Amino acid sequence: MFQAARIPLLLVVIASSWPLAGETQTPVVDVERLVTEFFDAYNAFDGSHLAYYAEGIVLEDETAGQKIETRVALEELYEQSRQSYEEVEFVIVDRLIDELGRRVAVRGRLVGRALGRDYDVPFSTFLEIEEGKIVHQVDFVDYETLRRQVQPEADEQRP
């Protein structure tokens, strides 16, 4: 009788680990750690964060109206941005990870130095993760405030 009671519980545990209809089972990834490591790598400002992206990454910068569709194109964009930005740090204020660990919302401050001036602007990033890699990223950055902080003379020249 004792063993019979344990069998249904074991079946429940095994059945609960199967994917639901329409889901594919992916390897277990510590998404919290992955996101922390990704932003730490980005903050190193040496390109090491690029290893966290899948080859077919789709990155959409909604504020700038840009869409990048490969890691090679993203690497090229990153190299261009390194020419303007002297320092970059993403300061995470809040993050939310969905219960399946596939989607992450991050809110924070982008602080650093560009064109010889300090900047501090809000950002939001939404990440989609598959098999431990970022496959889709959507960014929102307050570029207008960034521009005013690093190029105040541009505002002075406006009529």
C-alpha cells in the first residue's frame, strides 16, 4: 500500500516536466545569471557581450528605427558605436523574467561618457532567449536626452 501511493506521485512529477502542447523543451538555463553575465560583459566594453547572441539575432532599436538581423551586422554596429562612446555602463534598476525563462524585461539607466561628456539616460530592453542565447532584443533608449547631454551646443545653435 505504501509503494502504490508513491507511484502516482512519481508519474505526476515526470508528467509535469514534459512540455505543454505547442512548446518545445529547451535546455535548462539560469536566465537570471545569463542576463547578469550579459550586462556585465557589455559593461566591460570589450565586445565580449556579443558571445551571448545567437547567430540569427534580431535586434530592434525602436527609438532609432533600426533593425539588425544577424550577429555579424550587430558586431559591425557595435564597432561603430565604440568610436563615439568612451564609456558605457548599463545600471539595472529592475528586471522581470517570465515563468518559462524565455523572455526578460530590463529597465535601467545607461550611464557613461561620449564625446568627452558624461551622460545618464533611461533605457528598457526586452530579450527573448532560446537555448542559452539571445535571439531577439528590442531596445528603447532616450536618445534625445543623450544628445542634449553630450552635445549641448547643438541646442544652443537652434533658432
